Amino acid sequence: MSQGPRSGLAAVSSALLAMSRHLEVRDVLKTIVASARELLDAQYAALGVPDDHGGFAQFVVDGVSDDQWKAIGPLPRQHGILAAMLQEAKVERLADVRKDPRFEGWPSAHPDMADFLGLPIRDGDEVIGALFLANKTCPKPEGSCGFTAEDEELLSILAQHAAIALTNARLYERSRELTIAEERSRLAHELHDAVSQKLFSLRLTAQAAAALIDRDPARAKGELHQVAALAAEAADELRAAVVELRPAALDEDGLVATLRTQIQVLDRAHTARVTFAGRGVKALPAAQEEAVLRVAQEALHNALRHSGAEHVEVTLDRRGSGAVLRVTDNGSGFDPKAIRRAGRHLGLVSMRDRSSGVGGTLAVESAPGKGTTIEMEVPGG
């Protein structure tokens, strides 16, 4: 479909804006491919990011269903037309790719393609990808198909901006990797400072107890009590350090991914099994997401430290435009009324304040020997 200058410019502008909205490399690749296919009225589009071993590190397609893609099989190698685009770094516009001498066929489940337009995506002198389209849509059944010089020009403009978007996404992911490395380094220092000293004291106390066991059993017993106390303190310090391991920022990964990451860490750090399920939750306003995360952390802390639970289950479900968080344990439970009378709140006041502060509600269901469920509901935007 031929586009006039105004509509063509608007389409290019729309495509560039779409690319600029994403920071994850995979999302950028998908947006580039979808934008190219729509911009040039092609039936199929694909983008391959080459590796250093003759294949592709990433390969994204648009216009092919998931079932078709599975049936096609392994990712293509760098051969034929694809190799030419990557190695010679030049545009390939063909009336029928099947008649080109470099064409080497495709798997039986591969869709049939004829007219072809492909070009490399370059970052300076480096070719960082190959973008190509096939089967230009005809405006009329009797009309002639085929990509035009105007299509080639539009795709070249798109490819230049795709290079910028892809490079920025790569830089963003590398910066996040550095942030994670720095966080791990910080945690290592905290563990060394907070835990290693107690472990050293524990070792010396255990050695003293061993030396006293025969000649002064009473003193040895006292030293062993000290060993137990030091071990408990070391365990508390370790768990506190694990909880302080900051997950990726909510505005980067979102609430579901952030919760999942933190719960995986807690599951490894505790003998209790800690699980998470997130179902259909859409992005919430920043204040709501932070409140849900903090309530989940407080409820998990209570369950893992005080309840003696063998299993703590966290779920986050969509409800209307908002969400419902549930933290359920099979631990010892408690009488909420007795807890309030005794002046011990287990963080319940803090959790209620966080919930009400974002227009949400908090419910606590518990009884001695029956476990505990904390449920928080927050509205959407």
C-alpha cells in the first residue's frame, strides 16, 4: 500500500515512538519487527541478532503464529540471503527470494515467501542485526506486489532508529547487571561484618566447651548454651541481610517480578517452603505497588520468624482494575484480639496504615493452631 508523504511520516513517527517506550532488549526487538511489518504492509517480518558462531543469539518474528513457529523448528543459521545482509552489510530487495541463486530453501512448515526486502541494522561499523520483510500486501487482487524504492527508504530510516533503540536497551541491561553486581558486593560486605564475627565467636565458644567437657561439665554446659545463643543471633543476622537484598526497582521490573524474585530468595534462605503465584495482575500506580510490596515483606517476616510454618504461600490476583495480595501460612497462628490486648501487633498496625494510605483494606484471619492469612486489597489507577 503506497502512502502519501503525510501518512508515511505519521507512520514512521508512530513506529519510532513505539520503539522508544521499551528498555528490555527482547521488547525492543519485538516492537521493531511489528512496526516494520505494519509500516510496509508486509505479511511477514523478522529480525535476527547474530552470535559469533554462525547462528543467531536472538530471532524475533511477526506474522507467524506460535504453533507455526514451533513447527518450523530450530533458529536459522547465518546462510544465504541472511548471511549476505550480515556480512556484506547491504540492502537486499528481491522480486522473488526463491529465484535468487543464494536461496537455500527453508523447512517444510515454513510459510511460503516471494518478494523480499531486507537490510542490516548497524551501530557504526558493526552489524548488530538483520531486519527483513516478505510478501508485500497488494492493495487490489489484480495489482502487482513487490517492495518499492520508497519502502526501502522507509525501512532504512526505521533501521537507523532501531539501531539506537537496540543499543540503548543493551546499555540499560548492562547497567542493571552492574547494579546487581554492586548489590551483591554490598551484601557480601554486610554478611562479612554482621555474621562472620558472630561465627568466629561461636567457634571459640564451641572450642572452649569441648575443652571443659571432661574436667568441668557444668561450665561446659554453660558454654554450649552460649553456642546456641550465638548461633541463633547469627541466623537472625543472616536472614536480615537476605531481606535487605534489594530487589530490582518496582518501576523497572514491576510488582509481580519483584515479589517473585524476593520470595525465591527467602525460599532458599529458610527451611520453610515459600511459594508465589501471580495471576492476571496489571501494572498498578507506583504508590499501590510499593504498599503491596512492603505489606508482603512484613507478612512474610512475621510468618517466617514467628509462626513456625512449614509452608508460606503468597498470591497476587487481579480484582477489577486493582489487586488482592494474600500471604497464608500453616504455622501456629494466634488470637488477633489477644495480640492487640497484649500490645504486640506483629506489624499489623504498620500493614493497615500502608493499606489505608493507598485507599486499600487489610484483613487478618488467624486462630491458635490454625495458621494465618493476611489479605490486602488495593484499587487500580
